[in-house]
Amino acid sequence: MSAPTPQVRELIEGLTDGQLPAYVYDLSALRSHVAHIRASLPSRVELYYAAKANPEPRLLKALSPYVSGYEVSSGGELVHVHTAVPGRPLAFGGPGKTPAELETALRLGVTRFHGESAHDLRMLGHLAESLLSPGTRVGVLLRFNLPLPAATLEHSALAMGGRPTPFGLDPAEADAAVAFLKSSPRLQLLGVHAHLASGLDADEQLAVAESVVGWSARLAERHGIRLAEVNVGGGMNVDYAHPGTRFDWESYGKGLGLLADAHPELTLRIEPGRALTAYCGWYATEVLDVKRSHGEEFAVLRGGTHHLRTPATKNHDQPGTVVPHEPWPHPWPRPAATGTHVTYTGQLCTPKDVLARRAPAAGLRAGDRVAFALAGAYAWNISHHDFLMHPHPTFHFVSDGSA
């Protein structure tokens, strides 16, 4: 469903005009959703949260009881997450790490790194040698750009592997990377990391996981080594066109359990982001104008894609619900939609500033509010906040009182 819960709706209705646009996060719903995910996964499968999806500190803290750790992809994310949830395990990944970022990670005690390239490994080894006390080693998961079935590539919303990309090591470099780590005095090979695609359903995710684990097992056998961990990434599908559907965590967890049983020497790890937090967030705003152009009706909203960039980047329609509202009295009439559908646009001077096309909105009037669902991931944090210098949104939280 795309309609806000009664608690979220009440909060949105109570916001003042000066507080709009607003992001509203339902922390109670987030905790319930992630608790269900954790319960669906076998105990031997670790759940890391990819902080890039939404690094809001209160979300990070709400997730803490249910996740095994956090995946960060920059020095900024590293320090931010370390500050928000101190003491929790961090995995540092991402291409193009700088020496300063690696040094910060080492000084903060990060012990799990995703190695993206031979250069990445050499930098980390050199810095660990100079910064760590004698005998101390840091763990490395080698990230590989492994093959993907053609059908999986076709269905993927975003592919990071299976074709030429800047992410991870080419499989042809595997033997050299393993040899380097075996000879390194400060780096310890923990296992393999392979986040290959996003937007996959449970069956597709399981097929990818089986492929990654099988490839990793053959690598270990070829070198006569024992791998302790395999991270099969995230990318669980979030369906913006059908917001009431959810990824089949029960089926996925059962499949991962069978995979773990077949490889008892391994700890399996997943690192979803969007699929954990997307459902807990709402972008609420106000209808400024309703107008007709060339036979279509448009609702111009306060804010737009400079606050919620996801519809523009994914070229989809953000699901939304009209929240009727009586604005303060003024002497001019309120423009209203005459048809049943409108296209929601923002305030930017570009035709790409569209949040949803031909959305149901019979009777919509200027002054009404619209609550866009699935705004808890890759929303505010990826948006071009200061284009045209409109005010930033405000942030609000619905909670059951839990920490």
C-alpha cells in the first residue's frame, strides 16, 4: 500500500506550511520490517546495512539491534556511521579509496575491507604496515566482478557486475590477488565479496548467491586455502510501481539456509540498503498550483526532485497519496483538478522535475498535501539539494518510544 499509516498521516496533517516539504520516517515500521527480515534469515547469515541507502542517524540507531554491522563506501560515511552507532562492526568498500580514507579506517579500528583492485590492496597493505602495531592484521574480502546470467542482467535494475564496470577485480586477477594476500604480513584474506546487481527478486538473488559461493569455493580449492566469509551483496527488489509488494524474505532465507548447510565452513553475508529502509520514509509536501496544459493537468508542488531525486534517476512514478488540507484563508480561489489524474511536478525550471505522471488525484486542490511513499532510501541523501536554492525539507519521526 502507498497510503500513509494513521500515525504518519496525523503527523503530516499537523505540519505547518513552514515545515513543508518534510521527510517523515516511521521508526516503528522500520524496526518491525527489519525484525521480520532478521527472523527470516538463518543465524549463520549476517545482515549488514548498506549505509549509502540512507545514513540518517536515527535510522542507523533503529537498525542497530537487528543488523550485524554496516557497510560504508567513503571516508565520510565511515566517520558518520562510526559516530552514529559507535562500536558496531563496519565493512569499508567502494572503488577509488584514498590513502587518507584508508588511514582513517585503520585508525578507527575497521578490520574488514572490501578490496576493489590490486592498487587498493597495495595501499591498504602499506598503510597497515606503517600504522598498526606489530602482529596486527586486517581482514580483506576480495571484491570480484563475476559473470552474471544474461537473463539476470536483463532483469536487473542496475548491474555492477557481469559486464565491464569499474567495480571489483576482474576474475582473471583472482590468482594474483590471492597470492598477494597470502604473502602480505598485515593483510588477511577473509573471503570474497560480490555485489553484482540490484532490483532482483528472491529466486534471482538466490541464483546469484549460489553462483558467487560456488565460484568462491573453487577459488579456495584451487589455492588450498580456507575462506571464512562470502558476501553476496544486496540489491533486493523494491517495486515502486506496486508498493504493496515486498521482497520474499522467507523464501530467500530458506534458500540461503540450504546454501549455508552445503558450505558449513562459510559465514554468508548480505548487505541490503534500499530494501531495509525504503518503506519507512515519506516525502510530504504541499500543492502550490493546479494547471492545465495541452490537455493534461499538472499539480505543481512545493519542493521536487531536488529533494526526492529517485523518480528522476530511476525514471519511475513515485507512489503518492493525497492528504486533503484546508490552508489558511486567503482572498483568491484555490485552483482544482477537473479530471481524475494529474502529473506531479516540482518547482525547478526543468521538465525533468517530475515526481509522478498521471497519478490518481480526483478533486485535488491547491493547498492539499501529498505524501509520497517509499522515500526512505536513495531520496534526500542523493538529491541535488541546492539547485535554485529552495529551502531544505524538515525531518520528523514517528516512533513507539524505543531507542
